[in-house]
Amino acid sequence: MDGYIYTQEGEGIGSFFGNLFKKVLPVATKAIKGAAHIAAPHLKEAATELAGEASKSLIRKINNNKKRQTRITDKFNPRKRRRRN
């Protein structure tokens, strides 16, 4: 068998792999579609959780930035005392 591979002329090893991929491709396509169908609900749930966490993180960063800005402006513009009623 080894002699056949090394003495092959014209078609080359690409012909061997081409035939192999032609046979494997339909099976692989069905497997990928099946896995995607099974994983879709889990991926949707993960995406919504990720979006929720990202929005919470963004809101936290904005609030921290606002607090930092008010601390900086308070140093330069101190607030007056409020009168108690």
C-alpha cells in the first residue's frame, strides 16, 4: 500500500483528501446543525445573562464616575450648609 501512495502520479494527495472530505462533509454538516439546535436555548440564556451583567457593570461604572466627578467639584465648590427646619 505504501508503494501506491508514493508512486501515484498526476492526481496527488489532494485527490485523496478531496474524496475523504466529500464523504465526511454531509455527516459533519448534520452533526453541526444538530448540535446548534440543541445548544440554541442555552446560548440564548447565556446571552441574556451576559447582556444583563454588562449593563449592570456599565451602570456601576457611570455611577462611580459621577461620584468621582462630584468629589472633585466639591473640593473646588464647597456646598453651603443647609438650614434645618
